[in-house]
Amino acid sequence: MTGLDFHPVFTRLLFLLGGVGVTVLIAGLAFVFGLLLAVGLAVLRFENQGTWRRLSRSYSTALTNTPQLSQIFAVFYCLPLMGVMVSPFLSVVIGMTLNAAAYLADILGAGMARVPAVYHEVALTLGLNRRQTYLRVILPYAGRTMFPALANHFQIMILGSAMASIFGVEDLTGRAYDIGSTTFRVLEVMLVTGGLYALLSFALTGVFSLFRRTMERMV
Amino acid sequence: MPYIDVRDVCVRHGKNETLRQAGFDAERGEIVSFIGPSGSGKTTFLRTLIGLQPVWRGQMGVDGRIVDMAAPASARILREQAAIVFQQYGLFGHMSVLRNLTLAPTVVAKRSRRDAEHEARALLERLGLANKADVLPADLSGGQKQRVAIARALMLRPTLLLLDEPTSALDPHKVRDVGVLLRDLAQDGMTIVQVSHAMNVVSSLSDRIVLLEDGQVRAVGKGRGCAAQLPDIAAFMNTHGGDAAADPAGLRPDPDH
Amino acid sequence: MIAFSHYDIALLFQAMVRTVELSLGGGVLGIAGAIILTALRLSDMRGMLPLRILAVVYVQTIRRIPFIVTLYIVFFCAGMMGLDVSATVVAIGSIGLIAAAYLCEILHGGVKTVPVEQVEAALVLNLPLWARWRYVIGPQAMSAVVPPAIGYLVLFIKDTALASQIGVVELSQAGVILSNRGLPSAQVFCMVLLLYFAISYPLTCLSRLLEKRIAVH
Ligand SMILES: Nc1ncnc2c1ncn2[C@@H]1O[C@H](COP(=O)(O)OP(=O)(O)OP(=O)(O)O)[C@@H](O)[C@H]1O
Ligand SMILES: [Mg+2]
């Protein structure tokens, strides 16, 4: 067994660290757009009985029971077939957005179901319309109870965004792979990369709990 | 013509007839109490008055204006007049007390936030909650929650105030406070309909008592002291832990308070 | 469908078996690891403190590293140590390492939901350790453990697709191979997704069912 040599990795640490930004960007974009889609899906599910509700449910069922990797592959190959040329970066963001929407819609749906039924009636008797009821009452209330689940899913998305490297995106894992293939120190660079992901995740945990505490203090 | 005139309300849940031709009337500034055994339809009846409960049939006169309660548009008309305080209060947990009060005035009635907050603070002050404006509902006691719920309803400036079991979660001391408050509001001309199980409150507070049984109005008592006069109502009240002839003086403020 | 030859179907089938193998093998390893880790975390012997800390650090850290990175680390570690193991074994090992951490978190959390009074009641009845677990703690923790554990395994089945990156011919890789053989990629793709769905969906339903059952009790 030959020894580990971290020197080649440390000389390229800055390049590797730049990948952290790309990772956060991918996960962040997919999370934000996924959440917007999910709000639509969840409201659809909550407000309707028939076809729309079933469609929204089926969307989540289909995308949560198949691999995200395959979904990104589908976007990666299908969009060009339809004549839309997008960068690998965008393909990954789109694929992850679609995937995130499915999971987030489930989280939102469950959160909205936990909103006390009487809130809907109170909103009615206060004269709020549907849009106002969702924007002012249901979503903000549900948002607080769902915050841990949403934050947790964002962490899962940070981990999942490592798949971007497979499509040639220069995220943290992608850059690690680059460094590995030029220096032949794959194990070393992957160990450092693993450490960076862990640090990033701990930092995010800290940020989320801080965010939560300030939110609670603000109101 | 009475100020509120509800007639012939029928509600069905599947095959069950939850309300059968129920009705009552009330003058402006009167307090009406629905009493009756559990499952007799009190809550259901109250909810029809603000369009939360679809009715099979029924009409409601408010201030001489007749509303067909079965018509889809009726809910909007009813809600222009009325406000309701739910049994579980339904205070929005993610908003401060003040925001609970100003939400509807600002986003529905489009009043300015400053104006609404000014009114809300004055109202909280009147209900003895001046220092609770910026608190979250979770940090209030049961009695405080209820007064906030009443304040939120009052912000709608209703002419008809509905309350479902306003005293069920309160200790006797607070029960009397609520009674005093409702009396005050009624004196200002607000018509109040409440569902209540607290028979001493009912007998000391009500201008009218509506006894429901199995979805039907069994008896209606009118005027102060009516509880003792009608045998049906007196019998019900005596078997439900109340004294039909209770002294309305029970509402007088406690000397040592 | 006519485009698929006998060999193609065989490849798909083998790949599906491989995916199940990865999930099952990783799951079993993970459960075993999780029990050991949880036992370490719950142990109150003084001499165990360093091991306890190690267990917590392991559980907290490994769950914050992407599967694909762990996979590379284990893969190249095995290579560096000169271990002659197949990519499949490496993948199962990696899944086991990660699953152990997640399942430990679930198990530990579940045990913590059992009220202290219950444990104390068992103690004052002089129940021995095994009986406390068998009759008091175990059954009560079960309801908080089994549904999320299955839910987690379902999540992980789909991540096994990443094993293709170290050369395991599992379901998603079989799809790539077949479409490289010139089969219509859209059809191949749908087929692969359907097969994943066929593995994952019943388990999803099972997890939901158990959750509801338990919620009723
Ligand atoms: N959504 C519903 N579906 C079916 N039946 C209902 C529904 N709501 C009410 N009922 C029935 O209508 C009847 C009257 O209910 P309601 O809640 O009005 O009674 P109540 O007089 O308020 O009773 P309590 O004193 O216990 O609050 C009950 O028999 C109840 O089972
Ligand atoms: Mg009721």
C-alpha cells in the first residue's frame, strides 16, 4: 500500500473550492424553481377532487419512484431531440427542478393538510379570497411547520447535485474528478471533497437554525 | 319586522336531516342562546347563519332584506353582516395578535395598515389585552385567546356576532367576564347569537333562548327570565347543571375583583 | 417492444437483479451497522465514551457526503489497499456504510421516543436488559422506526443507479448499454424507468401503509 499524498490536491484547493459555489448554485436554483412548481402542484392537489388532483399526485409518485439520475439523463437527451439546445449545467438544473418539485409537493401537501381545518373557515368568514387565504394564511402557517422538512430536502439536493459531475458540470465533485484525473490522486482529492461536502452541510445546518430562530423572533 | 328573521332552515347530511325547519327571530341588540343536547344541531344551525354550512332550504331576513340561504350567493351577503367566533378560536398561529386583527381589514377591506392597527390597538385595550398586541397566539391563556378571537371578529364591524360555546374552555371567573363583554356589545346595538352549555350564563344573559332537539326547535323563550317560564326550557336547564331562575345579578362584577 | 432480442431482455433482467442485490445487500449491511452504532450510542459504560463519540461523529459526517463521493473513496481505497473485489462488492459496501449511518439515526430517534417512565417501569420490575428491549422498548420504538426505515431504503434504491459510475452494470447502466446497441433509446429509457418504478413503488406503498396503521393505533 502506497502512502497518501495530499500535496497535489492542496495546490489546487482554490479551484476545488470554487466548485462549492457551483454546487450551491445548482441546488439553490433547482430548489427555488422546484418550490415554485411544488406550490402549484400542492394547491392543485388540495383544491381539486378529480383529474387535477390525480395528475398532481401521479407526478409526485412517478418522479419519487425513479432515479433522479435517469430523470436528468432524460432531460439531457430529450431536450436536444426537441430542438432545444441547453448546456449540461442547465439540463442538470432542469432535471433536479422537476425532481425536487415532486418531493417538495409531497412535503407541502402534508404541511397544508396539517393546517387546522378551522383556518379555512376563519379565512372565509373574514372575507379573504382563495389567493389571499393561501398567500396569507395557509402557506405561511404551513411553511413554519414544514421548515425542517424543506431544509432537510435542500441538504439532500446538495448531495444529489453531485450527479452533475456525470454530465461534465464543474461542480465540487466534477472539479474533484478533474483534479483526480490530472494528478492521479483520486483517493486523496475525494477524501478532501468529502470533507468539504461535510463542512458545507454543517454550515448549512447552522444557517438554517439561525434563520429559523430569527424568523421566530421576528413575528 | 324583527331585525333577524330566520325561517324554515333544513340541513341534510346524506340521508340524515340535521336541521328540520329550524327558525328564530331577534331584535337588534338582543342576545340569543341556542341550547339543547349534544348532537341536536346547535353548531350546525349557527354555521348556516354565516354561510359555512350548505343548507337544503331556508331563508334569512336581515334588517328587512330577505336572503335565500340555499342560493350560492347567500354566503357573501351573510358574511357582510356577520362575524363568528369559533369554539377553538382559530387564531392564526403564525401571526401576532395584532396581525390577526388587522389581516382582514387590510387585505379585504383595503384599509390602511396604520388605520387598522390603530383601531385594533384600541379594541385590544378595551378588552384588557393592550400589552398582548405583539405576542403570538400560542403564548396566550385560553381566556385571552378567546378575547382576541372576539376582537378579530369585531374588527369586521359586524351587526350580527355568532359565538360557538364561548365559555366552554373558561373558568367561572372568566365566564362572567365574557358575559359582561357580550352584554356591553349588545347594548351598543350588536345582535349576538351564541351556542352555550353553561346554563347559568344562558339564563342570566339571554333575551331569547332557542331549545333545539334532534334538529328541530322545541321551544323558544322570549324576554329576560324566560328560562324559568317555559317548562321545556326549564326542564332542560335544570337537568344540565343550571338554574333556570338564576339571578341575572350573577353578571355583576365581583366585588373583590 | 419487438426490437428487444432475447439477449437484451436477459441483460435487463440481470441488471434488475443487480439493482435489487445492491439495495438488499446494502440494506442488510446497513441494518447490521446501524444496530451496532446505536448500541454504541446508547451504551452508558464509562469506558465506551470514545467509541460513543466516534459513532456520533461517523453518523453525523457520512450522511453529509454525496453517495457518489463515498463510492469513489471506497473504490479507490480498495484499489490502494490491493483488495481484489468486484465493483458490485464495493458498491454494496458503500451503500452499507451510508445506510448504517442513516438507519442508526432513525433507530436512535425511535428508541428516544419511548418515554423514560416506560424504561423506568421496566427497571423497577427487575426485567433484565434483554427483556426490557424485547417487551418494553423494542415494541414501542418499532412504530417510530419501521416506516421511516423503509422510506429511507426506498430513497436509496434509486441512488444505486450511481453504482454505474464505478462500472456496475445495474439497471440504469443496462439502459445505456442497450441504447448503445442501437435500440430505440426512448423505449429503452421508459423500460428502465418502469422497472425502477416496479421495485420502488410497492415499497413506497408498504411504508405509507405501515405509517397509517401506526397512526391509527
Ligand atoms: N359534516 C357532517 N357530516 C355528517 N353529519 C354531521 C356533520 N356535521 C354534523 N353532523 C351531524 O349533525 C348533528 C348535529 O351536529 P352539531 O355539531 O350541530 O351538534 P351540536 O348540537 O353542536 O352538538 P354539541 O353540543 O356536541 O356541540 C349530529 O348528529 C352530527 O352527527
Ligand atoms: Mg357544537
